Amino acid sequence: MWSNGICDASAREWIVTWHITNRSEEATAITDVEALPEKSTIVWVPDVVAGGATAYAYQRVPADDGGVIVFNAKWADGTTVANRWYFDPVATCA
């Protein structure tokens, strides 16, 4: 998983795109999604990522902060993988 951010200077926010890749051949459900910091918002997260596919989640993060997305990936066989990923801006959003 990786992310990239685009500065929305008029809103003073980063728009973060999270790239969620399922390396399994089987589809996985995305559950228990949290966005951090609390003042950030998740715009969209897929419910399911097909086997071998990449899906995208979007988060709006205040310009003076980084972002975190936390979620579980659950497969039909009962396997669950906890995920916690970070967006740390390398530039100023103003």
C-alpha cells in the first residue's frame, strides 16, 4: 500500500489517495476503517478489493498535519490482516 497527496490550497487540506493492493488471488473485504487525525475525513473506501487488484481510498487531511488510515483486510477463509498506513507530507500545503 502507498499514498500520494495533492494540496487543495483553497481548503487548506491535503487530498490523500491511498492505493490498496490485494496481492492474494481471492477477494478481500475492507472493514473497521478509521481515519486519523480525528479532524480528517475519509471520502471513500472500497468495501471489497478483488484478488490481484488495486483499489483506492481517499482522505482529506488538514494542511498542517499528516494522515493515517487504519483498516482490516478479511478473506473468506477467516484470515484477517490489520493495516495502519501513514501519509507524511514532504512539502507545505498553503
